[in-house]
Amino acid sequence: MPPPDKPKPSLRARALRLLARREHTRAELEAKLSGEDTDADELAAVLDDFSRRGWISDARVIEQVTHARRTRFGSRRIRQELENKGVSGELIAEAMTGLKESDLEAARGVWRRKFGCAPANAKERARQLRFLQSRGFALDLAMRVVREAGQDPEES
């Protein structure tokens, strides 16, 4: 005999389970919890309650994403991820000011970990530039990092 069906957890319990794993924006939780059997009014009430209690915070999501991604990605890639998570443009703009200031150092670190030595030819240079761009760094920034790598430390 198959085991009896377990009752479906409440909307609140499912939301708490998601929040226990990692920070979510309101838009993310809404997307994950909405479905054909979910009452939109009940979902809005739960999310409003969580916001009032401070359990949902876009600012914490920004902090978590930037902290986790900064050593591997540029500000463009981080911006895109925050937009995909549903963070407001205003909050993203505030976060980007600090990130753009440190983009050069982040690009140097990413380049150093991946390559560590100057490109030997044009093909390798193009590969390094494409890599940095794919990681969310602007072309001019990537060019600067690769160009600096080809210079002797005494020239700089």
C-alpha cells in the first residue's frame, strides 16, 4: 500500500523554506510561489507580512550577490543578475556606483587568476579580452588590463 499523501505545506511555510536557503527578492518569491493553486491575495498578504518583518530585503540581496560575485564578475554581469532577480533600478544604480569604482581591481584579479601572463600573440590577446568581457567587464577596461599585463613593471 502506498503511503498516504502528505498535506501540502502552507504558502507561508514554503516561503520560509525558500528564505532559509538564501536571500530572495519579493519578485523572486512571488514568481516561485505563484501557481495555479495559489491565491494571489494570500500570496500578497504573506509577502507584505515578510516585508514588514524585514525577512525580505532587496538591499540584503544586493549585498549578498555583490559579495558572492565580485571576485569573479564585473559590474555589468552583476547588474544583469540583480535585474533578473527583480531588484529595483534605483537600488541597482546605488550599488553600481561602488562596484564601478572597484571594477579595474576586480578585472585585474580575474585576469591574474585565469591567465597570469601577457598574451603572446594577437589571437591570445583577443581570447583574453573576450574572456574578460564575458565576465561582465567593459571592453575599455579589459583592454587596459591586458595592455598593462604586456608592460614591464618598470615601464608602468
